[in-house]
Amino acid sequence: DYRILDVNPIYEIQTGIPAKDIIGKKALDVFPVMKPSWIKICADVALKQNTYSFVDYNSTTNKYYETNAYSPKKGEFALIFRDVTARENKRVLLEKAYEKASENEKLKSAFLANMSHEIRTPMNAILGCSALLENDDLEREESLRYLSHIKSSGHRLLSIISDIMDISKIDAQQQTLNY
């Protein structure tokens, strides 16, 4: 049964509701869709003289408001609203940017793990075949086959490194893609 005792001119501007239309009326008559949490907060402030400060979104005005609720005297409460839409929009944008950066970091880590595997495969072939060539008892054909493996693995390794360099240049916007 809370009745509205007064509103300031900014309230009228923000909501488009003239003070004369709401002063003296019950809060639930003016705001029939008031959230139950607001009713609880107002009761707690008026009856226990607690204070509250929070940010809430108002779908009617499409804005975020920082609300400070206090009790000037027992049985009454006052609400001070401050439009913080710009700040909240920045916060939301920053959160989205952080999420995107985190996702990019995960993708980069996965890419590096994959590239590490891709580099090790030809490197193991090069090192393994090189070790086999140290054997003096090898026939010419076998030596040539090992040399061929070393050569093809070297080309594969060079191609992988070249691809990594291209991706780095694209990421740093030093190279453009030709589709």
C-alpha cells in the first residue's frame, strides 16, 4: 500500500509520467508490473531502514538504472535513480570482447598444439632416417630411399613453416588474402 509522495522533474522527463498523475497513488497502481523483488526491497527499506544499491534494467525505458534506496524516516523510503545505460552498455561490450579474446586464445592454443604435432612428424622422419644413414652396412638403394624420405620430410617441414608464417602475416594484417 505504499503511496508515492513526490517525484522530481527528471523522473517526469525519464518516464514521461507527469508528477500530478502519480503523487498520492499507490505504487502498484502506477507500476502494476513491479517486480516482487522491488516490493521486498521497498518494504525492507521502509520498515527496517536498511539501504540498498543495485543496477537494474527497465524494459519500459530501455535503460539501465543504478538505484539507491534509503529510508528518510521509519515507514518511508526514497529511491534515487541514476541512468547508467552508457556505462552498462560499455560493460556488456567489454564482457563480449573479453569472451571473444578468450575464445581466440583457446583457438590459438589449439592451433599451436596442432602445428607442434605437424612439425614433429617430418622432423622425426628426418632425424630417424639420418640416424639410419649412419649405418655403414647400408646398400645404395636403401640409402637413397632414406635420403628421399629426408628430402620429402624437409619439403613438408618447409611448407608447414611457410604456412605458419603466412598465417602470422595475415593475423598481423601484413598480408591480404586473394580468393
